[in-house]
Amino acid sequence: MLQHQDIALSAAVMAHPRRRKAAYALRDAHPDLGLRVILDPDPEGPPATIRTARQAWGAVEEGATHHLVVQDDVELCDGFAAAVTQAIASKPTSPLVLFTSWGSRTAQVVRLAALTGESWAPVVDRFVPPVALVLPASEARDFARYAETLDLTVTDGKALTTFLTARGADAYVSVPNLVEHDSEDSLMGHHIIMGTRRSALFSAGADATRPMNSSVASVTTVPHLGLSGQTVIHPCSTTSSEAVPPPAHNVLGQAGMTGPEITDLFLSDLRRSPSAGPSDSGFGHPFLFQLWLAMFAVGAQLPSALGDSSPGALETALEHPLSSLGLSTFPSGVLCRILPDQLLAKSAEQLLPLCVGGIRSGFAATSTWPRLNELLGR
């Protein structure tokens, strides 16, 4: 058990016997955590994450104040013990998510938080990411008991979400993520459906990059380019979670921007980003436009998020290492369902200048179309 001041953290890694070697290697690489390896009790049965999760969350040590569960295919940041205790100390009563996938809606909030200097992002996706999570010890024990009542078809992510929602316990994602998802395949087949699921913002030296505090990014909308191929503006209220989100270009139109004005800004940024153009990147204008739109909308959120609409404030935000790292994963998070892994890095590098250009254009546009602040919010 890891102990630091008033924090006593017990920890478990949930694993399938096929990944026994990786699970024990993770345990041995971090002896200070006292990780207990919890193997699937029925590995020949139908694939079911909840089966192992029950035992992993029930493995809370006596005297622990908090409990960490990680999956067997993760990499922990350098200085993880110091980073995770600092994280817990900053939000001791909250569920703390240490990884979120680069293509999720929550990833966009993580990127915004990195730009504005906040340590936490609220989970805005339908499910709490279960790859690496810390709960207060009493909550971990209660969840283990709750999980015993569930059918094996319920995933651990869905179960955690239902459990925490019922308790009114909001989950927060660390900025940066302290854990990376290190596997290209999934025993549940997620890699076939979702592609490679890397972190939105993983920093190997996360504990030294920026001191962590209790600050949380406050958002009312999330610009997201998902499987539909269209950038939409998701509202973050719980009552609207099932509503069809409006396309981003419609929202810009409501702010007073005409179609030609929007496309002119896009084409101007594309000319300044030749590596992203169709002839170099291989992507057509419709896709590039939607990619740019997502970042334009993020840029339009930043004047109010930063509390400063000056160009200097934006450039300072963009220059921070965490901001750069978070933005660099955005193209891959969109493309991971389209391209094989070996092509992701090159394509992301080609497309990144257009994404950063979109942020700058969105930021500047709020001075001409002030309703952007009102409609996109923070």
C-alpha cells in the first residue's frame, strides 16, 4: 500500500490469464504501489469485464483511504506514485479518472483544460473510462458489492457510470493523464470497433510538468468530430445527453457567420498549412473542413475560458508543453478508426498545423462575431 501523509492507497491490476505476464511485469515495475494482480476467475467463460472488476474493486486493503484499479495493458507515467498522491490530495472525495481516449468527447475538454491551465476535466462521455480509476476506499467497496448484483453482460465502464451517477459523484479526468493505454488489441474486441485507444494527453513526466490542484475546466458545450464525419456541438447538460447535437457550422451560422465567411477562413488556414492539403495529406476538403471546424470551435471558446481575448494570451496558452501535447493527439483521435496505426503519426503531423490554425481563427473570430461566446460557452 502506498502511503503519503493522510493518503493510504491500495491498488489492483485486473487481468486476463492471457495477459498474466504483462500484469505481473506492471506490478514488479512499481513495487511502491503494492499492486495486487487480480485474474479473471472464469477465463474460459464468455468475455465479461465485470467479472474481474468485482474482485479488483473489492481488493481494498485494511486502512486504505483510496483504491486504484488499472487494467493490465497500461503504462504509468514516470513518478506515478508522487503524481497520483498529489492528484488524490487535490480532490480527495471524487472519482479520479487517470486515462481518457484521444478520440472521446472528454478528450476535447482535457485539451481545453490544458490550454487554460486547469488540472481536471469533467467526464462528458456516456461512460466513465475504466482503464485507470481511483475511488475513495468506502466507495470502492460499495461498488464491488453493487457489481456482484449485475449480469455479466454489463461492462465495468457502464456499471461504474450507473453506480456513480446514482450517488451524484462526478468523475474527473486528470490533466495530464497519468496513465497510457499500451495495447493495440482488446480481449473484448474494442480495437476492431474503436481502433487504437491512446491517451488524449499522456505526459511521461506528468508529476513535474505542472503542479496539480483542484481546478476543473468548466464547459457547457463540447465540439466533437466523431463517427458521423461531421463536427457537432454537444451540450453538456445531463438533460440533453440524448438530444441530437447541432452541426458546428449551423451554430456558427446562428452567431452571424455566413457560409462563405466560414469557408473563406478555412481555405485561408489551409493555404497556410500546405502539409494538410489534399495533395500532400491525401484527405479531401470535406474531411479537412470538419477537422478544422472542431478546432475553430475550441478556439472560439478560449477568450472566455482564458478570461483574456488578447492574441498574446492565446499564444502563451498554445506554447505550454501540455497544450501542445494535447493538440497533437487530436488528429489521431479522429483518424484511429480510419487509418492503420503505422499511418497515424505521419498523418497527424501533417494535419496538426491546420488544427492549430483553426484554433487561432476561432479565437480571433469572437471579436467579429461576439455571439460565438454565447453559443459555444465554456
